[in-house]
Amino acid sequence: MRAIEIVGAGLAGLALGNALRRAGVAVTLYEAGTLPRHRVCGEFICGRGADALGALGLSEVLAGAASHRSTLWSIQGRTALQHDLPKPAIGLSRFRLDQRLADTFQQAGGVLKLQTRHRGDGASSGLVLCKGRQPSPSDWIGLKLHCHGLETKADLELHLGQHGYVGLSRIEDDRVNICGLFKQRSELKAKRADWLSLYLDLCGLSEVASRIRDSSVITDSHCGVAGVEFARIPPNDDRHLCLGDAYSVIPPFTGNGMSLALESAALAYPHILDYTSGRFDWAETVCRINRAQHSAFDQRLRVARWLHPWIHSTRRQRILAAIARSGLLPVSLLYTLTH
Ligand SMILES: Cc1cc2nc3c(=O)[nH]c(=O)nc-3n(C[C@H](O)[C@H](O)[C@H](O)COP(=O)(O)OP(=O)(O)OC[C@H]3O[C@@H](n4cnc5c(N)ncnc54)[C@H](O)[C@@H]3O)c2cc1C
């Protein structure tokens, strides 16, 4: 049986590695960083992500997760919308989820090489790129932290402010994840630990900032990332096999990037098995998986990219709020088109 190498132990890489290893394939996973670690992420997994984990036989890694149904949207400090998700979603920290997936991968005999950056060009046979989003010149910055003792008004709260937004999502062990995306301000001079509260104040989201200050912040959960670009539909490239964010990055307000990563692993899995058993060569395998990804993801990426300015532009937010309050916002349709 042919072996597989995977670059990147994020969700796409770990999920695929686990499934292949359980099918008896020799898998080596290269990870540039350490595991587990806190990552900038809303940690809200919508329904399809859980289905993809189930399809890969990995549902057990979600044990103890919070279940999400109710959501609340506020725009510029006023509640604009409250609705229940069409399908329950899941709240689980990346720290816990990555750790479980890494443990099960290694217990199944997979080789995980931490702090090992892969430097190949990615076009070799049997090499799967799950390297996550690539740094870009974008001016978006993502910040997140966990806290205890913060009462949420819904399972998921999303607050849109001026040039930024923040999500509050319940996760395991009665923690709340607070994760925001903001237009970067280079003039900001403060300790890293204070950035999230400062950005919230600057966006007009002081009510959320003061709720964080009144709670117990879990200090080692602070993290940030800069240079985030969204939803570029990838050109046809049948030399490289890219999964998850390495394929394309969906705007985070959809709470859908982790699902796309897990779904891409589930889509790729049977085709890669065909390659390892010798049924198809690598070039054919890459073409088949890329076709499947284009048909599964491109519409979701396009719609999310189109919606993104409505989330962060102050003028469009006002229009959005008016439509939401009039009850005319096609919430279920928009959810279906982006999930
Ligand atoms: C602000 C923000 C909020 C978000 N909120 C949500 C949310 O609520 N819900 C949701 O579903 N999604 C959310 N996302 C998106 C989600 O985090 C990503 O879509 C998801 O992590 C993608 O998984 P991945 O496996 O493709 O990449 P990653 O999880 O990024 O993993 C890629 C891995 O590859 C490693 N790597 C990179 N290069 C190399 C190399 N050369 N050699 C070895 N290793 C390498 C990296 O160290 C990393 O560990 C959010 C994103 C942002 C920025």
C-alpha cells in the first residue's frame, strides 16, 4: 500500500490522518508548531463539520462539547436579530479538539512530527497540503481569549461594530470563547493581553469589553493572528492537493471554516484510499478531489465573500439592521447558502 504525507496538523490534516491511519495507511504528519495550542478561532462548529467527523468515524472527539441552538446578533450596540439555528452546532476549543485528534492519530500508529516545517513545493505524489491560510497583506487582525463566569445571552452571540465584530461562543467546561476580527490599527500601543478589550472599545463594542473585564480571563488562552484574507476561489491547479484553509479561507462570521476543513478531509479520504491501493495515480487523484472541492465549496465561498462587507461596513450594517428588525432578512436562506 502506498504511504501518505500530510503537511499541517490542523483540523484538515489531523482528521484526514486519523481516517487514513484507521484504514491501515502509513501516514506521516508534519506540523511546524506545537500541539495542542490555542488558536484564533470562534470555536463554533456548525452542523456539517460534525457530520464530516461522523463520516470519518471520529465523532468521539466531540465528547463534552457545548451544544448551540440559540443565536443573538447585535449591530452597533442594539439587538437586531435573535433566531435558532436550523441545525444544532457545537462549541469546543481548538486546544481540546486538536489534542484529541492528535492523540487518536498517534494511538492508531500515525507518525506526528511536531516543530517540523515541511519545505517541499507540495507537488510530489502522496503529499497533501493542509497548511492552513497563507499569510497575506490583508489588514484584518483576529484576536481571541477564553473566560469563566461570563453569562451569555444566547448560545452564540455575534456583535457587529465599526470595522470589526466579535463572537461569544459557549465551549466546554462552562468557558466562553471570545473571538473577534478587526481592521488593524497600527497606532495601538498596549500589552497584547489588553488588545481584545481595546479593539472592542474602539469598535463601539464597550458593553462586550466590560463583560470580559468582569469575568475571569484564562490568561494563557490569549492569541492573535494578522494578515487574514478571505474566500479567494482557488484557480484550477491539479499539481497540488490543498485541503481546508489551504484550499480557501471562508470569512469567519459564517462559523464555517472548521467545517470546510473537516468536510474537505472527508471528501478527499475515499479518493486517497483509491490512490494508496494503486487504483489511481496521484495526478488523477488530485484532479478528482479538486473537482469535488470546487463543486462542494465554491458557491458557499462566493456567497460568504459577498456578505462579508455587510458585516463590517458601518453604512451597510445600518441597512442590515433595518432589514433584520423588519423581519425581512432571509436568515434561513443565507444560512443554507453559506453552510
Ligand atoms: C478570527 C477567526 C475566527 C474564526 N472562527 C471560526 C469559527 O467560529 N468556526 C469555524 O468553523 N471556523 C472559524 N475560523 C476558521 C477556522 O479556524 C479555520 O478555517 C480552520 O482552522 C482551518 O483548519 P485547517 O486545518 O485548514 O488549518 P489550520 O487549523 O490553520 O492548520 C494548519 C496547520 O498547518 C501548519 N503548517 C503550516 N505550514 C506548515 C509547513 N510548511 N510545515 C508544517 N506545518 C505547517 C500550521 O502550523 C497549522 O497548525 C475562524 C478564523 C478566524 C481567523
